Amino acid sequence: MAIINIKVQDRQTLLDVAVQYLGDATGAIELAVLNNLALTEALSPGQVIQVDTDYIINPKVVNYLKDKDVTPITD
């Protein structure tokens, strides 16, 4: 397991974080379990959550977002 700690940005949801770090919104379930959160729980800006980078679903999406410096944020 390669666990990293990330800081949630303003208006980000677990779905946003899953897309950014795991490459697919379905990874939100893994994030919720890992962080003992409800799937629909509101996240606070600056909140630190753990991401297991061994669980990357779509590395192409992760790399694209990183290369383009795009952070998915739900408004």
C-alpha cells in the first residue's frame, strides 16, 4: 500500500479527489472506506485525507490532470 496524504481544495468532493488521484470517480468508494467517511460527506478545505496510490484505476487520467495542472472541483 502506498498511502499519501493530500489536502482537500475548496469545494472538492470525494468524487473530485478520486478522479484527480485515482483516475475515476468509482475510486471514491475506496477513499471513503480508507478515510472512514460517508461517500457523500462534505469535505472541508485543507482537510487531510489519505489516498492509496496502489489503487489507481486509470493512470492516463491521473497523468493528464497532473500534466495540465487541472484540479477537479465541484461547485
